[in-house]
Amino acid sequence: METRQWYMEYKIHKNRPGLLGNIASLLGMMSVNILTINGVEDRTRGMLLETDDDEKIDLLSKMLTKMDYITVNKLRPPTLLDILAVRHGRYIERDSDDKKTFRFTRDELGLLVDFLGEIFKRDGNQVIGLRGMPRVGKTESIIAGSVCSNKRWTFVSSTLLRQTVRSQLSEEEMNPNSIFIIDGIVSTMRSNEKHYALIQELMAMPSTKIIEHPDIFVKESHFDYSTFDTIIELRNTPDEEISYEKITNGFHDF
């Protein structure tokens, strides 16, 4: 039978000596392998498990309910967020109202890069928006995520080194397996018709596009928020406001 992975997360009420050993021994007796284990936030532990029999997971769930010192919060096939939580020991903050919006701060760049890398590995059409103030690490994170996914990145518009506005791409660059990086401000407010035609062509391709400043991109184009599959917000601090007021005074800071 084919093996499957499962994510188990439990809350510790009383961290008595030998608790983890007892749980590990139980899993061992049931021939359920522990692939990864880590603390996930306060007094919570996450495990990535593997087994060739789903009935073992049902039995495990029933047995763990008999343990007084823990409460199992999750026991399910792992999501991307589950895998990253075990890998980094923390959960990615997700907007409670808009489930496709994820929030990071600058001290979580490693987690963000890993998140982007996993998303970039997916095939097919996907559009990702990345909000953030100048010099917070947006473009650097995108490039690092592209490296992690082992995919080539192509700047369609950017202000990283100097203003880049591409009107055409080579046949090699138009590979759907590439990551196309678009600056939403440059592409909609400082471009020409040829560049915008290229943007429309890329948006229709079955490829990954990541757009910095998605709010300006939506405001100044015919695309809307339904175009985006994922929105990422990157801040210097958790309470930093992402504001575009400086655009009215010029584009230097962006």
C-alpha cells in the first residue's frame, strides 16, 4: 500500500518528563513513522507523520484522546502551512477574513522565502501579489524564493537597480516555467503601450507571475483582485502601515 503523510499537532497541558517518549513509543508500536517534529508556538508541538495504513491514524486519534496531558488539535493530511510550521516552528499569519492574504515581518524573511519557494514549485497559472514599503526585502525575497524552487526569474518591470521596463522578451525568456517579476507601479504608471501589451500576454500564460504593489496594479489597470491567487504582505514591524501616499510626490522611494 502507498504511504501517506499526516500532520499531527497537539497542545501540552502538563509537560511531564517522558511525555514525548511515550507518544513516540506509541507511534513506533503502530508502525507510524515520525518524519519531522518541532515545537509550534507556545506549548504546542507539531509532527509530520508517515504511514501506509489510514486505519492506523483513526486508531491513533482514539488512543490519544485517552491521554490527559495533551489535546490533539489537528490530525490531517498536511497542508503547505502545516509543513512550514513544523519546519520553522511557527505558523504563518493568515488574514481571518481574506484567506488568500498572508502576513510576514522582516524578521521572518527565511519563512517567507521558504513559503515563496514552495508556491513557485507549482505548475500552471498563478498570480501572486506582494505588498510592502520600500527596502523591506520584497524583491530579494522573490529572487531567493525562485532559487529555492530551482526556477529562473525574469524581471518584466523593476526598480531594483535601475528602472526596468521590458517591451519584449526573448523566446527563451517566455518559458512558462519561469517566474515573471512585475512592479505594479512601474508597469501601470511609467510604461508604454508595448510594455502593457507584454503584461497582458504574460497574464494569460500558464505561468507564475508575482506582482509587487498589487493595489496600484489593480487601481491603474483593468485587472481586479480576483486575478490574484495569493496576496503577501511584508512589513518591517507588525504594526507598520503599508501606504502609497509617497507616489503623489514622485516615484523615487519606490
